[in-house]
Amino acid sequence: MAGDDSSLIRLADQLEERLRGVGTPERAVHEKAYLKSTLAFLGASVPQIRAAATELRGAHPDLGADDLRALVEQLWGRGIHECRVAAVELLAASGHLLSARDLPLLERLLRDSRTWALTDALAVSVVGRLAERDPEVGAALDRWAGDEDFWLRRSAMLALLPGLRRGAGDFDRFSGYADRMLDEREFFIRKAIGWVLRETGRRRPELVVSWLAPRAPRASGVTMREAVKHLPEHDRDALLRAYRARQANHRPSR
């Protein structure tokens, strides 16, 4: 496409107009309150946003990497939740255009998101797929895993999910991240650890059991409930007993 700034602004305008047309005020109010967001909301659903982004991408098959970055910046900068979701959808659909040189942009979007409704798709569907293609991404994930921003720490773990979900992936890297974060009290960190373990357990339950068994006394209830969902019953019961024993030992006496 190699469009100029004005043509990309028009594309962003058209996408925003479509989202305004399908959104409802009731949904906008509900979603804004649910996500506790300071962004503007148009009231469009995720399937509606995805359909709009897919249609735009299909209408412009020659959209290049530079065009994609500029369009994403246009959509993101509008301060509208649905436009940001559309930007993430476009990045996910055009992941083949991305490379490690896009990590600064992706990191900035993740830091700016401040909600799972944006960070999770960015981490899994965009950064995660890029990480599988480009080993350079691993160094960025290592840095994110130690960042003071818990959304970056969460994203570092979730970016490893695509491979682990398939029964492949870098479990050793995830293990290092999760072990350092296991004692954190932040709900979204606890949930992410459990989520990745749960999905890993679908294909490699023995790996999850061996990792979680010595750590069950340290894990939170949120992590444990997620992690054991797809494990064999006897393993699940043993892990939960170990967790509950820790809880009983730490219960204050009366």
C-alpha cells in the first residue's frame, strides 16, 4: 500500500466510524465501568471489532509493515478502547510483517494498555507469535519479567503461551519467570501463572505436576485452581491437599 499519512488517517477514520455505527451507549457504559478504564468507549463488541479489522485488512492486502505501524499508531492515539482493540487485531492478523525491531512499539503499547482486555491479546497473539519466529524476542521477555510494571511481567509469561499450549515452547524460561513471581500478591500475576500452567497441562500434565508439586505450599489459591484443571484426578487431588495443608498451618489460632 505504502500510503501517505492522510490515507492512513482516512482508514483509521473509516474504521472508527464503523465501530461507532455498531456500538450501543448501554454497552459503552457497561464496558467502561467493568474495565474501570479512563478511555472513551463506543459500545462495540469484540466480534464486531474483529470483523471490522478483518474487513479493513482484506480490503488492503498490500498493507506493508510501515503502513501497519502508522495505522496502529493512528488508532491507538485516539484514546478509544475499541480503536485500540482494533489495532491489536490488525497486529495479530499481520504478524508476519513484524520483527524484533517492533518490540519498542509493542512494549509501549503494553505499558499504555493498563487492562487485560488489551495486554493479553498483545502478549499472546502478537508478541507470543513473534517470539516463536524470532529468538531475539527472548531477551526482551527476560527484561520484562523483571520490570516494575506488573502488566509487563504478566506479558512476559503470556508471550510463552502459544508454544506451550501446543505441547512445545520454552517451559524452562516460563519456569524461571513464574518461580520468581510465585510469591507475588498481584492477582493478575497469580492468574497468569495458573493460566499458563493450565494450558501446558493439557498436553504435558506430568511437566506441570513435577513443577508445581514442590511449589504448591507457596502458590496462591488463584494459581492452584487454574493450574490443576486439566491434570489427572489423583495428581490434582494431591496438589490441592498440599496447598490446603499450607493454608491450615498458616491459619491463626483462636
